[in-house]
Amino acid sequence: MNTQVLSGKPLAALIQQRAQDEARVLENSGRHPVLAVVVATDDESTLWYVRSIERAAERLGIGCRIVDLGSEATEQVLASVLRDLSAEPSVNGIILQTPLPVGVKADSLVGLIAPEKDIDGANPLSLGRLAVGQHAFAPATAQAVVELLDHFDVPVAGRNVTVVGRSAVVGKPLALLLLERDATVTICHSKSGPLERHTQPADVVVVAAGRTGLLKGSHLSPETVVVDVGTNVLPDGSLVGDVDEASVTGVAAGLTPVPGGVGSVTTALLLLHTVEAARQQEPAQLAAAASAARI
Amino acid sequence: MNTQVLSGKPLAALIQQRAQDEARVLENSGRHPVLAVVVATDDESTLWYVRSIERAAERLGIGCRIVDLGSEATEQVLASVLRDLSAEPSVNGIILQTPLPVGVKADSLVGLIAPEKDIDGANPLSLGRLAVGQHAFAPATAQAVVELLDHFDVPVAGRNVTVVGRSAVVGKPLALLLLERDATVTICHSKSGPLERHTQPADVVVVAAGRTGLLKGSHLSPETVVVDVGTNVLPDGSLVGDVDEASVTGVAAGLTPVPGGVGSVTTALLLLHTVEAARQQEPAQLAAAASAARI
């Protein structure tokens, strides 16, 4: 069968447009949405990615403050910066960019991001709120997957969706988002045995395992829709997903490309979340945060 | 085949013994573990259940403070009581018992339970921490399921476990606990279509849907282990689970009874959690909590 390429670019453009429109409305009432990205690495591809967020933000009228602490930053310094940004009224969204310096664990640091500014759903409280159906920003990558499926009119309600990968950043939050949309969700992983046992009964397969070439055409039933969340950098510097594109093409009904699939949508969502956070942070709340910061 | 009855009572007795032993150790260092149960209902069966917790606690040397606010309690009063108990150094564990008065939502109230005292994993932060692998008390019912499987040596690693029900109290936290133990987890629910499609491929089926007679023998492959989390009160006052016991018996390899299955283990775990919370709450922390309460 003909496998449709489910490009993320048109959807990313729509989301960016919405972010720009909403940012303009805020500007008109004297508020300027600002995203802070905390960086503590000298990894070139990460720095390139952060600069690409900055450029996209500026294009949409969103301020972007890169807080580069260098690859030697200690956990104490990172914690203190995250606390300050959480209390700082002029900052609406906060991202703690990985990788972090050796020995520094993201685990306790992400809990310091104020939930209302946690636009990448990194604080465990955000994940817990998602689980109980309270308002929280979902991790942008997980949300990008469901937005892509929506955009291409791929139904999930009452259908079987298999998520390959159980990370706290993608697999688990994605399962929560899919359950919210009435999908039947199977989560499999490296200990699950033969992959096809879990992917063949699925109408939609989402791969987020971080292993090049993991999902092959032989793992799928015809007409399955495949979303590739993998971002693996090959020795030659090129970016590939977790899907073996050659064998999946012709079997799947649709496949998101890497690059140009989930990743494009993710970045756009981070910016939209920043504007939404700015809108939700009422001036009164900001004043309270400022006063708390002074205590 | 011969279906083994997987009674929760021997395991409950073991857990109670452990709680009693640990409570005694704490007593010897001058600390007395205390559980507070906040009640705001005049529902007879709930009040009976709360009294049964109280009796069990006292038998094990754990203090139990029932804070009965009556069925007319407002959200404000409940919130204030939960804040006070969270700050009160002599209280180690807190349960907000449902049902709550009409119009009062548990959602925002459970967020007021201090995470270190949240021995039934009701605060969304506890659920989020579970999801990212940080320390938190799991909802006792969900944990009771995995403890029961462990107790009867039912392996879950690398096997397919289907959870019927997607509640924030059982289905979702149970999925997290099972993933932590390397199970492949499928979560299905009322919108999932024919039940057998999801339960027949499973090695273990956990039903937590709250529907009498939902799971029948015809939904299962032979040798499946079935855990029944349902607690449905029939018009004659008797308690039954979600499993159609007559048809499942003879097909399943094992089945937890209702009553006397998951429920017995749940109550024992609430008490064990209380003792563990008391042990983890160092005197220094308690002093800090007391001082915070005075601010």
C-alpha cells in the first residue's frame, strides 16, 4: 500500500501562527511572553537546538532568555537559577535543557520548576496532574504525537495504540494523553519480548525507544499508522528515527518522517505553551510570585 | 483447570506483622506512629470501614485519629483541616476518605496532603513521582495488586498484563507499578470495544472497573491469573467484585476473592505506609514542619 508521509511541518506552522497571534494579543495588553532555557552543556548539537528555539521564539514575538551556565555548572547553581526563574515575574516558561553536567541529576531539579511555568511538563507534579485530569502542560514531545494524529485525522478513540518505550518524558505521559482520548493503550519496552506481538494488533504504533532501525515492516499489520519519536544521531551527523523506513514504507498507512515529523511540532508546542502560560499568569499572580521571591 | 483462590488474608497478616514490628521499634525510640483519617460523610458502610481501619491500627500499636467533619463539611473546612494535619508533627499519615459531601471535589483537596504523609498516594505529586521513579507512596489498592502477585509468585516481568479500568486511583498508578516491574501493560476501559480482545492475550488480568459480573470466563485464555479489584455492594448489602466468579472458576489459573482479596491487603498497606512515613519523618523534619505551621 501507499504509505503517506505525515510531515510535521504544516502542523508546526499552524501552531506557530497561533502562538504568534496569541503573543500579539498579550503584547497589546502590555505583556510580553518570555521563555527561559537553562543550558549547562557544551554539546554542539544541543546548543544548535537551543539557538533554533531562540530564533523561532523571536520570529513569533516571544522573548527567549538563554541562561547558559556552562558544562561545569553544579547542581546547587542549577537549583538556585531554577528557583529564581520560577519566582521571576517577567519569565513565563522554563525549560531545563538536557544533557546536564556529569553527576547532576535532572530528577530533583525539575521539581523546582514552578508548575505554572513548566511548559515542557518536566516537573513530576505536572505528570501527576495530567494523570488525574487536572490542568498541566504535557511534555511537548508526547503532546506533539497526539496533535499530529489529530491533524491527520487518525482516530484513536476505541482503537489500539501501542507505545514502544516507557520513559517519563515520552512513553508514560503519552499513554496518559492517549487514555484521555479513549484509546486502548499498550506500553511495551526492552523487556517485552518479540516486538511484533505488541505492534501487530495495533492500529497506531508510536516508537520512542531511541534505537535506530528498531521498528520494521514485518512488525506491523497493513494499514497501521506509525509515529516515529526517535532522534538518533548517526556517526556522519545525520538524524534518523527508530523506524526502518525502507521496510515500513509500503506496509504502514502513514509514517512521520525524521527529521521533519514529531520534532518540528514539539518546538512549536513549547512556544505555544509559553504564550499560554503567560496568558494564564494573571498580573495579580505575578505580583504574588514577585513578593514570594523577596521573602 | 483447577482455579486457585488467591486469598489476601495471609499476605495481609504478614504485612500487619511487619507494621507492628516496625511500630514497636519506633516506640522504643520514643516515636508513636499516627494515622489521621479525615471523614465527611454519614454513609454507613464508609463509617464502618473507617472504624475497621481504626481497630486494626490500634491492634498494631499505631495511633488512629478519626477527624469526622460531618456530611455538611465545606471545602474550606476540609482544606483547612488537611493543611493543619500536614503541618502537625504528631501526625505521620493522612487519608482523605471518600465519599465527600455533594459539591466538594477531592481533586484540589488531595493536593494539600503533604507528600511525605500521603500514605494512600492521593496527591497528584505522589503519582507523578511514581511515574518518574522517585520515592512516593503508591495508592494502596494499586500496590496491593502487585504485592498479591508477588506473594503468590505470579511473574509479571516480560509478561502481558491487562488492566481493565483507567482510574487515577487504581488503573493508572497500577500501570506505572507494573511497568516498573518490567511488565508489558495494556490499559483498556469502557470505550475499548470487546473485552476479550484485550484480555485473551494477557497472562494476568486485573479488573478495576466497578461493574458487577464484567469479566467472564469466555473473556480469558486458560491459565490466566485474575485479580479482582472491584467492590460492588449488592442491594442485599453483600460485597462482590467485577468478576463473574462462576464462569471464571475453572478457566483462570488463579483468582483473588471479594471480599478477602485485594481489600484486606490494601488496609494492611495503609498501616504499613503510616509506620514507614513515621520512620522517614526525622525528628528534625518534624520540628521544621512545626515551625512552618506557626508561620
